[in-house]
Amino acid sequence: MTPDSKTEIELGTAFRPRFDEKGLLAAIAVDAESGETLMFAFMDAEALARTRETGLAHFHSRSRGKLWCKGETSGHFLRIREIRVDCDQDALVLLVSPEGPACHTGRRSCFYRRLDGETLTMI
């Protein structure tokens, strides 16, 4: 990245998402009301475009190698309220209104355990 493009990315007003070598961006879904972190996933260009078009969170499934809309099978959609972009434009925070649990386990958040030494403890 040249100094000029770095300044443009960090201080400019143009949205220039920086996908990694696999074409992915990190995306963190956060409850817009409570501030609770709900889930982490990746977005490719298609997922980002569909999210912006529909107002529903779409992601790239690395295990299935395809686009998926959160809630397409469970009905637990994440409605986008705001998209925040980090300084390097390589990660997003999605402020969402969840329609049910965010985790595939049925829990409200995917982050339901705490690391205590070498042990995971339920929160």
C-alpha cells in the first residue's frame, strides 16, 4: 500500500473494502441495542453486496464455499441497522437487530464460554 492510498483508506470518505488473499473480510455482528457481540463470520464481495441490498446479514461460508443469509433456514435473521468499517477497511462491525438466537447452537450469542486457564466455562 502506498502512503497516499494508506491515507485515503484510513482518513478518506470512500468505501474501499480490503478483502484478504482469499477474498474475505472479517465481520462481527453486534446487537445494536445491548452492544453484545453475537457472532463472527466472513464476508466476500457478494455477501457484502447482498447485505447492503437486502438489509439482512449475508456471509460467506468457508466450509460450504458459498453465500448464506443468516436465518435462511432457522428464521433467526440479523437485520442490519448500521455497518461500521475499521481503519484499514478490512473488518466490519454489523450493528444488528437479531430476530432470535444468533448462534447455530440456539444460544443468543456464539460467545457463550470464557477461557479460564485451560478450561472453557459457560457464561
